[in-house]
Amino acid sequence: MTTVPQFQLHVEGEWRNALTGETFSRLNPANGELVATYQRAGKDDVDCAVQAARRAFDLGGWPDRSGNERGQVLRRCAQLLEQQREALARQESLESGMRLEVARMEVGWSIEVFEHFAVVARGLAGRFYPLSPQSAGLVLHEPRGVAGLITPWNFPLSQLTWKVVPALAAGCTVVAKPSSLAPGTTLMLAEILAEAGVSAGVYNVITGPGASAGQALVEHPGVDLISLTGDNETGQQVMRAAAGQTKRLALELGGKSANIVFADADLDKAADFAAGAIFNRCGQVCTAGSRLLVQRSIHDELLARVVAAAHSYRVGDPLDPETQMEPLVSEAQLQTVLTFVQQGIQEGARLVAGGQRLTGAGYERGWYVAPTVFDQVLPGMAIAREEIFGPVLSVLTFDDEADAVRQANATRYGLAGAVWTADLARALRVARAVHAGTFWINQYGTIEMELPFGGFKQSGFGRELGSEAMWEYTEPKSIHVRM
């Protein structure tokens, strides 16, 4: 019989139970079986974690290490992550429902983040300005302090590393609050960081509901900045809670990304990527290409290809290497998706694939839904406006470039988008005109460590990855020197 893990909080280098005396459990999205139990932290637990991070920042010496020294620690972390790749990937798959193949890739992405910022940390230098024979100026980049990191369940480890690694590289200390649906790898990372040389109190982990543990972290006066990846409603709550302290925020929120296909595009590739952009990770991706904008003259041809792809996806157990689409993360998320499907039908969109919960052998206890495609979607429909966070594709048509851009921008979100065309000049015009923080040309979904990631409009503000990520965790200081 397999032993179910029982995780504790990680505070000041120690494992401890929550002061509340309460725990919570997580069930496997694929079969409803118990995955692990975790501590339900309360306000006092959050205070202990923040105080530990505060001491580590003010007295512990981590900010005083050179960028080169911090970079060496991050490089050792990358090596240790590689050694634990399979264990981390399996925990990620069991908790979040992610396909095991993708979970292994996610650990690989996280290793790349550590390696990238190990180099960035070494180059974190100031600037010197000889202003006159008698004066000079220095600009230093100092760590902001204690960072509260609130992370999501869809890519728990990689989304965590996008935040924690630049924070550590900059010299900040951290309190991490992972989603209650997938906290395991955030806790497992604590042992890896400690073994690599991160001193006690620099990395602390609390687990529990966002409404209590997360709220207490945001409101704590000892936290200097909050970095959140989540939905818009949560982001707005965090902004309100932080406003009283004028706390630094970085928010990566929702998306309703437009995937634009012109008549001169390679339709086979465009259709293949369009399906992957919405069905990979069961559509539970903030950059999902949930709106497919198709030039009218090729609508029928491209739609047929996309619908065929939807019917061909093999939905099943995330641990099965033959599975192409996993279950949704929870029963609540399943009901949300099905509610949007019904709303799409009621508003007049034409359901051409999927739309139902999967039942029968292999689906009895999991939260499975069929890959879903709607045609004849209008911009004002809910399925074209709202982030569903499920495998639901809305197909809209456009007449020309101006119409495509207008429809792509007809959303409160601005996280990502793509264009497919053989005309590079047009591709670049569209990329510039669409209001999104990340945009792809003749591809979809690639993320590179060197390029910043973040949103426009209600998709949030602040940037992760790239050198820009360090801006969130450092404060520029100007020093005037009289000789």
C-alpha cells in the first residue's frame, strides 16, 4: 500500500505543523483518490513565516552575498532539481492532473529558470557616472526585502520558479503561498534550496486557503512586495488589500488570447497549433488561444481541420503516456466549463465538437470533459469574452487586417496572442497593433527565458523572466558623491 504524504509548513528552515491544528487534503483529479494532506495555516502561522523572512533579510546575510555567490547557489539548485525530476513531476501530476510527460517538461523548464538567473545574478551590478571633476553618481540595485509569492495550480513548480528564482537572485527573502490544489512541489523545493545552500528563513512556505493564509500574507506589514499569478477577481482583491500600505505588486492575471489566421497561412500547421493552444493542459493555461479568429475565405477549411483535431484527442489518465488531454483540476472547474458551454449554446453559437462531460470506463471518478469547439461565435458572447480556463475554443471570422485587429483587441485582457500569415510585414503590423504582452508569429505558446512575460490591460502588470524580472525584486538607489 502506498503511503499518502503528509506535508508540513516550512518556516525558518524547520518543518512544523500549523498553529491552527488544522489540515486539508487533495484528491487526484483523474480518479478521486487521496494524494496528500497539508497544514492549514492561519494568521499566526503567516506571521511566523514573515518574521522569519524578515530576520533572514535584515540579519541573515543573504542580501549581503555577492551576486556571484547567489548565482552559484542557484546553479546548485538546478543540479539538484535534475536529480529529483521524476519525484517532482509525479507529485505535480497527481495533484494538478497534469500529464506526467508535461510535468517532466515543467521540471525541465524550472531548471532552465535557475540556470538563467544564476547568470543574471552575477551581472547584477550598479552604474557609475563621473558627473564632474569634483562629483560622481552611483546607481545601485538593492533587493526590495521580503517577497510574498502567491502561485497557481496549473503549472505549480514553474510558476513558482518564475517568481522565487529572480527574488533569490536579487537578494530578497521569500514567503511562498501555493494554491491549495497543488502545494506539494512548493514544499519539496524547500529541501532542495536548503541542500543547495539557501540559509534558514530565506525560503518559507505556508499552505492554506487564499481567503485566510493568502489574505494574511498580502496584508502583513512585514511583506515588502506581493507577486501573484491568478484570476482577475483575486488580483483585484490583492490590490485592495495592499493599497493601505502602498505595497509593491506584480500581478499576472487572466487572458482571452486571440489566435489570428489569415488566408495565406499554412493551414495544416495553423490548425495543429490552434488545437494545441486550447486543448493542451486541458485549456487550463493563462495564455490559451481560446479565440480563433479566421479570415472568412478559409473559415470552412480551417474549421474542418480543427474539429478533426478535437475529435482525435485522446482524453485520459495523466499517468498514461498515450493520453493527450488530462482532466480538469476540480469538480468546481468542471461545472464552470459546462456552464459556459450551456451559455454559448443559449446565446446562439454553434457547438461543433465536444461540450459534454466524459463518462464510462476510465472516467468514472475523474473530472473529464471533451475537447470543445464553438463556431459562429460573436464578439459579445460570454464564451468570446470570459476566461473559461477549460478546453473550449471559440471560432470567429474576420474580413481584413483591420477587422482582425479590432476583434483581437475587443477584450479587457491583454496577455498573449498570435498571427499566422506568409506576409511578414503584415505579421509584424498585427503583432504591434494587438494589445498583448506576448505575441507569436506562425507559432503558439513558446516561452523563452530571455524574453519578459506579462500582460496589458486587465491581464495585470509587472514582468517575469528576462532581465525585466529583476525590476520587480530590486529597488534602484541613487548615491551622490562629492569628492
